[in-house]
Amino acid sequence: MNKVIVIFGAGTGLSASVANLYGEKGYKIALVSRNREKLELLSKDISIESAQTSIFVADLTDSSQVKRVVSEVYESLGRIDVLYYAPNPRDAFTPANELTSD
């Protein structure tokens, strides 16, 4: 299977469980967050040995970085089939139904 899931705001909680679930189903997993070190640890903690995980660093509060990271994921892994949005911003939160393409 060559399907790709991108987990925006990847962390050790629910998004790690989502990564494991999709890894079991054979998806390539793209982990996106601000902190490279945390992403590297999370990538190692994915319990599905056969899962292909890739890490991408971006601040999701900066729309230019979001556009850049989506392009990087596409160029690296191919078409994005599933998007999981789980950021945990410190200063502000935008509900998913209020998000725009920008």
C-alpha cells in the first residue's frame, strides 16, 4: 500500500495512537510538529516495526510553513490520503471547521 497519512501537531498522546493504527494498515506516516527532537522520539516510539515514518518540522501557526511542509510531504511521500489535525497551540486554537486553505 502506498497511502499516506499526515499527522499535523504530532505528539505522544492521541496522535501517536493514530500513527500506530494507520501504521498497522500499511500507511506511510508523516509526522509534523515544531520540535524536531520530539518528532524523532515519537518516530522511534511508533510500535509498528514495518511502518514507514517521516518527520517534518513546521510551525502550524505560520501559514507559509504549512504550505511548505505540505509540499515537502507530497514531494517525499506522494499523494496525501488522510490528514489528522491535532495541534496543541499555546496561545490560540482554531477549530477545524473554521480553518481556511490559507
